[in-house]
Amino acid sequence: MQPNRLDQGGLIDRGRPLQFTFNGTAYLGYQGDTLASALLANGVKLVARSFKYGRPRGIVGFGAEEPNAIIQLGRGGETVPNLRATQVELYDGLEACSVSGWPSLDLDLTSLFGLVGRLLPPGFYYKTFMWPRRFWMAYEHFIRKAAGLGKAPDTADPDIYDKLHQHCDVLVVGGGVAGIQAARAAANAGARVIILDEQTQLGGMLLASHSEVNGMPALDWVAGQISELQGHARVTVLTRTTAFGYFDHNFVAAVERRTDHLGLSATSASRQRLHRIRARQVILASGAIERPLVFANNDLPGVMLASAVQAYLNRWAVAPGRRLLLVTNNDSAYQAALDWQTAGREVVAVLDTRPGSNGSLPKAAEAANIKVYRGYGLVEAKGGKAVAGARIASLSADGQSITGAIQELECDLIASSGGWSPVVHLSSHTGNKPRWDDEKGAFVPGNSLQNFLAVGASNGEWNLKACISQGYLAGQAAARAGGFDSVDLESPVVNIKETIESAQQAVFLLPHEMPTSRAPKQFVDQQLDVTAAAIELAAREGYQSIEHTKRYTALGFGTDQGKLGNINGMAILANALGKSIADTGTTVFRPAYTPTTFGAIAGRDVGELLDPERYTAMHRWHERHGAKWENVGQWKRPWYYPQAGETMLEAVNRECLAVRNSAGMLDASTLGKIDIQGPDAAEFITRIYSNSFLKLEPGRCRYGLMLKEDGMIFDDGVTACLGDNHYLMFTTTGGAAAVLSWLELWAQTEWPELQVYFTSVTDHWATTTVSGPKARQVLERLGTDIDLTPAEFKFMDWRAGTVAGLAARVFRISFTGELTYEINVPAHFGRYIWEAVYAAGKEFDITPYGTEAMHVLRAEKGFIICGQDTDGSMTPDDMNMGWAVNRNKAFSFIGKRSLERSDTTKGNRKQLVGLRTQDAATVLPEGAQIVNSLNETIPMRMQGHVTSSYFSPILGHSIALAVVKAGLSRMGDTVYCPLADGQTVAAKIVPSVFYDPSGERQNV
Amino acid sequence: MLQIYCPYCREMREEEEFSYSGEAHIKRPDNPEALSDEEWGDYLFFRKNPRGLHCEMWQHTVACRRYFNVVRDTVSYEIHETYPIGSQPSKMTDAALGSTD
């Protein structure tokens, strides 16, 4: 059934067979398999087509490094794209397919690119598809189709995700042998420890090897330690958890996959959890990834990492072939050949690029009668859709050139090893520059910027015994740095057979008899089809920096972030430039280490919980009366209240006319309200506002403009004097939070001597605004002990009293230009007073109006809205509001000095004016640009833009506010608005107050 | 994400509780009218952009709402100290401090 499955061994459960399908074909695997190990067990070699050339590809690795076996899991809303088959745990009923291959994996038309490969050099897209420009859209469509990545689900994700906020003294990333020792040492010293690992169980590389410690299998040796950790009160063990980002101040983000191994439809818990971990100390024990050697046709299915061959044999009892040819520049890879032979399979030969080695493993291989070619390289893999053989040749002592005749060997599996690359990704996330270590032949973490220690293979330590003691010491040191004294635990005494390891050779690209540019493709980055020739071409074209070369060739741009390809690419570039690898350096590794689901990052903050919504006390009433909503900050405000059959324009016109002709009511509760108290409150407000509040008496209100120190309008609103040393400042709805911070900034940092205190009371009060010529009658009908006679309760007065039986503050201010009372009651009476006003206004046909009508009514009056008619570059004079600036105040108020700068006093600043369109019915779009003449050559000189624009039902024509250069001195001029659709609208500059310019209506 | 010690709350809290508020130790001129446009422009617009230690203001927005000063390394993002408004950092050199205060 499973032709490549061994009869014994491995960490799989042969008693639990699992069915799965890949590209529609059914297979069997076992509990404990990954999708990759199960496919290899079933002899499946072809799993993908390559990105650019459509070449057949097979499984190369056995973990996060896998570049080729990128698959799509499941269907529908649960489908997950772009997973590495090497990291997908097999479950019964699993369905997977390749993400590449069009129309199918076996017949891939994009592979025709491969035949014209010379036409697709690096920078091909820049060089070719950018011209002619108008074809780009068509090219892009084709490129995306050919790009070979998975499909996003077409419905919403049905799964639940959680976030956890974790704190610990010591976080250990990686549960291999070094990480386990570190966690034990730290926990026993008293530290709270989290140890996490991306695999299904702790053990790291021990899971895939036959190492022995103290005379027993190393995995058995750590088994007791693992269960000790799992039972430890101070230790949290997280498996199936990937630390994907390491951020400032020892903040590590890790995603835990809770149900993925049970199948996509498992619903018993959240699918994944994001652990947001703040650690006092971090220990990186994330291991190393083997580096392949680069040779011609090294992308044929059947070319794998030596460590992958070893892992499939030992962990999953899978021998992915019959006849193995191993090529290496180091000792460690020999173990794969030894294990292969132990599994009863044939080792064709080991090719060692080095002239000789005194290492224990090469000696063991020769003792086992494995044929070893010393000083040999693999020139080219042979085969169609899978490896069938190899061409080999003897090499010069430095491994850089071919010295002998080409020979051919037959094999169906090639394993290669170019040494090991420590997983420095997480340390790099902290800004740490990896350092090239010539002796280790690897980049190791550089000097630490944060509180982390890298141990074991992730620090370039390959020796098992050294990893154990390094991990232990790091755990102790981290605990000590966190204030814990390690006393409990003795350093583990381990007895491991001493071995000799000879140095590896600095060979990355194996020579071919033809120059790199003419040899069959030698792949560096298999996921993005970057070849050695492409990197050399980039160097010839002048790319000197590895960062530029990366972007030009796309080296390391894939979802695997070049875990296998990057170092080889850097070495090949360094060689082409005649520089050392240390001088060439690495590119910057950035989060995420492996692709992370958006769902895990979003957690529960989706849909209704994405952002808080703020409701006023009257919200349900608006809802019941059919309000359409406008979002203002987080507030939901009624936009308009359509009646049956009404369009928006009809509803807004009706609401506007009701206010102008009778009475309307508006929920104004959302306006920011800041209670200001203290003996210096008036002085403070006078320093902050453009006008003076020193003489404002209790019972009076004043409108003010708030400027930034650069003289530009920032917010506006009315401030009322509630009593001695007591004021209430109204702000715009959206500006409330920023205004409070602004007040606090000046009070705390610049004028701490002023005694003044601020309290946000926005939510404390509900505001019902009654506006219109009948407003006074509505209030009389409502019942109040406040004297409403005009002489007693004037415009810009406020009164405290009883309204409809409730204690209320009534402000006679107006944003519509009509007689207006704003009734404020404690918020929990908001709904009551609103309904009482509605009932009392019935005989006057009182009409609830929304923000849209409010905007039309205020625009008819030329009242600005900060943030709509202003944009942070408008002074009071620009808004024709110099009347609101008191330049004679003793204190140089915020922004005053800036009003005298040459830039703010120049004549051609944009100024607020009105616009009347020639055609009364045409409503200009807001944001429309304004030019003086249509005869100007393009680009025309922009004169300004439309800031507010509506149809005014009371006037029967459209109105617009606009800012126009020197507009206030251009009354009567005609300007033009060329619109996006090609039409042009002519309009005349008029004063910005369209209705009741003398302001009589609000003073009745 | 940073962890910031609020000198008023006297607790180490997450960055999301705070708001950044620009360079610290910039004193508003006592008599703005006496300054030339250029001098006023310096106060308004020109800020340090150091590679290294930077004094800056933060507000503990969701808690005590107090502004305070922070010495932060703009390379490593390490926070060396936080201290109340009106006081000086203990570890900064004069050169790194504002010239106006």
C-alpha cells in the first residue's frame, strides 16, 4: 500500500491508519504522519509546479524550510491556502491539493516558460511588462494567474480565534534539547517559564535522530525531563506553537494551533490562539536548518536535504526512494547515509567535496562499506519528472572547479548538505545583525540589543553535549538575571560518545563544466525560481548590495522567506562581487517567521467587536423611527429619518424646511463636553481660545476658535460660564478626545502654576436641540420654570431650571441660524426628555432631523465644520472669522504669534467663500478643484476646492462653501470646476452666508 | 510594543495605554511677539531627530492622563528612564537635552 514505508520504527501509530486525498487521489497514512511524510510513503514525488518556469517539484525538507510542497487544505470557508505539507499533521479525511500547476500538475502550460527560460531574466517584469503602459493590466492578470499561490476562502472564516496575554520570567523558544535544559534550569531556580515549540511534541532534532545519551536513546533521556516540565507548576509548555515575531522590549508573538491537527471542521475550541508574551528574559533555542548545495537541475523531485532524508527515515519510517546518492561538504550529512543503509536501502555513494576528513562519521561510513568519493562534486542531476541519476566529477581542492572527467551514477534519490544555518530570524527581528562565523560556516546572532540569549544550534553550536550544557547554563543565567538564584539543580552529567568532526568546506555552488550562465538551471531559491545565473547576472548589471539583489531577483521573497536559499544566494553574490560573505551580509529577516493566519492576529476583534460603537441615550428611539446612521468617530448619529417612500434628498429637504418654517429636534448628545473648574479657569481658556473669556459672566456663552500654535484652526465650539471659576466647553464630536489632551498638555507642561482642572462629561449629559421659529412655543408647551421671554433669555445665554419636570441646563445657542434651545439633562433622562419634546412639539409638527439636515442648515448660514471646511491649514482670517480673534489680550494666546507670520498674512491665501452654480440644480461634488479659466493649458493652476456642497430647499438652489485663493476679494468672479467625469461646472463666487445674512432669525 | 513605566502610577504598563506627544523639554517662548519669524519658526517646526537617546513626552492616556518625559534610544527602542514634567533626566548629556531648557 505504502511502497516507501518501512516495516518498523518511527514515531507513527501503524494501528491508526488515516485516509486522505491529494489532488483528488486517495491515499493512506498513519497517525503521526505529516502530509509530506504520508505523500512520500505513498511514493508521491511530484507535488508542485514552480513559480516562474512551471518545473516539476518535489518535497525537499521536513519542516518550516520547505519551499516547494505548498498546498491548499480543505474547501469552502474553511480552506487554508499556502501551507507547507511538511508542517500539516495528517488527519482522517484530509483533503489537499497543490496550489500551482495550471491546468494540472502533470500538464503545466507555464512550463513552456522553462523552454524559453533565457527570455525570463531577473528584472524581467520591470524590463518587459512596464511597456507599453496601458497593457500592464492585461499582463498583471496573466502574471497573477501564473504566480502559483493558493486561493483565499471565498466566504467568511467560520472559526474562532483567541488572544492570550502572557507574562513570564523566562521564555524559551524551541523545545529541542538545548531549550529543554534551559527551561528546566530556569524553572528550578524559581522563574516562571514558558517553553514553546512549533512541532507536535518537544524534542526538536532528537525526534529525527538516533543519538544516544547516557547509553540510551536521547529521546528517551529527555522524555523524563519533558514530563517533569509538563507537570511543573511554574512552567507552561506550548506545543504546536510558533513564535513568529520578536518585538520591542521582549515582546514575543506566538500562534498556537489548537485544532488544526484534528481537521478543519473541528469545533470544540478556538482554532488558534495568539499568545502575546512579555518575557523578562528570552532564550532562543530555535535550532538550525540544513543548507542544500546548489547544482544543475537540483530542483528535480527526488533531491532533498540530507537531514530531511534522515528525519523521514527515523521519525516517520519512510524511505523516500531506493538508491541514495549523498553529496556533502561536511561530516554531519554522513549520518543520513548510515541511517539509509541501516534501513536496508542502497547507498549508491557519498560525494564529499573535501579532499579528506578525519571525522568519526566518514570513518563509520567507510567501515560500513559505503562508497565515498573524496574531492568529488555533483555536477548535474538527471531525470525528467524525477531523479534518475547524476553526473559527478572530481573537484579542485577548494571545490570551485572540475578537475576530472564526468562520470554518471544511477540513483533515484539525491540528498545534499551544505552545512547548517542557525535560525536567526527571531533575533534579527530585534534589529540584531547576524554575524558571519567562518569557522562554523554560518550566520550566528550578533550582539544582543534585547535581553535574549541564543543557545544550541541557533547559536551555531552543533555538538549535542555542548547544546545540553549551553542550554542549561543559559536557563540559569536568565533566571539569575530575572532575580532568581539557581540552587536546586545540578548541571546534568551526560555521557555522550566523543566524536571527531572535521571542518566543513566553504562550497555553496557546485561547479558545472559550463559557465553558470550557460549550465542547466542551478536553483538557489526554489520557491521563486531564482537561479545562481540570475544572481550572477544581477552582479554584472551592477547590483552590489544584497538588499538590492534580493529585490531585483526576488531571492527570499517567497512565503518561506528563503530559509533554504538565502545564505547560498549571499555566498554566490559575494563570490561574483569578489567579496567575503561577511562583507556582503544578510538581508533583514522580518516577522512573520512562518505565514500566520489573519484570524489569529484579529482574534475576537472582528465583526461587531472590531471597534466600540457609542450610542446616545436616545439611540433606540432613533432606531425605531427608521433613522439611517452616520458614523462620527465611534458614535452612531442619526443621519436622516426617511419616511415611507422617501429618497434621502426628499427626507433631508423635508427636515430642513421643518426647521426653517416650524420646529425640528436634533440629538446633539455626542458633542464633546469638558467641565473646567479652578480659580484660573478663565485665564486658561483665554490662553487656549482665540477670543477672551475673562469677562464672560455666569449665564452667558461664547463661541471660540481653538488654534494650534501654528495659527491653524484645530477645533471650535461654545463655552458657557456655569458659575464662578466653573465653565463648560463644548467641542466637536470627533475632536473631543484630542481637545481634552490638548488642554491637559498646556495645563500640565507649560502652565502648571494655573489652577485648573478638566473632566470629560460628554457621556454625562443628553442634549435635545429644539430649533425653528416655533422652538419657544415647544418649550412653553413642554413646561419650564425658565423665563423664556427674549429680553430675559437672550441669544448666547444659558439658564438652569426645570424642564418637563427635570433639572436641566438650557443653552440658547444656534447652529441652524434659527431660534434654538439646547436642553441638557443627565444622560439617563435623555430618552424621557426627547420623547417629551416630541410630544410637546406635535402640534407644531416638530420634525426630528439628522446630521445631514444639520449640515445643510449650517451651510446655508456659512457656519464652518472643523475638519470639513478646515483641514489644518486654515487660519481664522482664511475662514473670514477674524471677528472671533481678540488680538488685544494680555497673554499671547496659543497660535497668535503665528497669525503674524509672513505666510499667514500673505494676500493670496485660500479663503472661505460661497459658490453659486450657474445651473441652480447642479450640486458640486465636495472636493471638486477650482480653476480660473478653461483655456489654461494643463496642468491648470489650482485656485482651491469645494469644502461643503448641498441643495438648499429653502433657497431653491444649490449652495457650496469653498476655499479659493484671495477669494474674499473676488466676489462675483466666475470660476470653473472640472470634474472627474469630464464635465465642467461654472460657478460664481458669493459671500459664504446664503441665508439670513443679518442673523435676525436666531435673535427673535 | 514598548513597555513604559509611568512615573505617576508607578507601574510598568503596555504601550497601548499611552500616547506619544513629541519631543520633550521644548519651552514656549515667554514673549512670542518679541521673536523674529525665523526664531518663532524654530520653536514651531524644528525638532531633533537623533540616532540614539531622545527625550520625548508621553501621556498615560487611559489611566492617570498625566504627561511625563521618557528617555528612549531611537535605535534599540530601549527606554532608559521616565520622569515627571518639570524635572530633568539623570543620565542625559547636555548635548542630548534641549537647548531651550
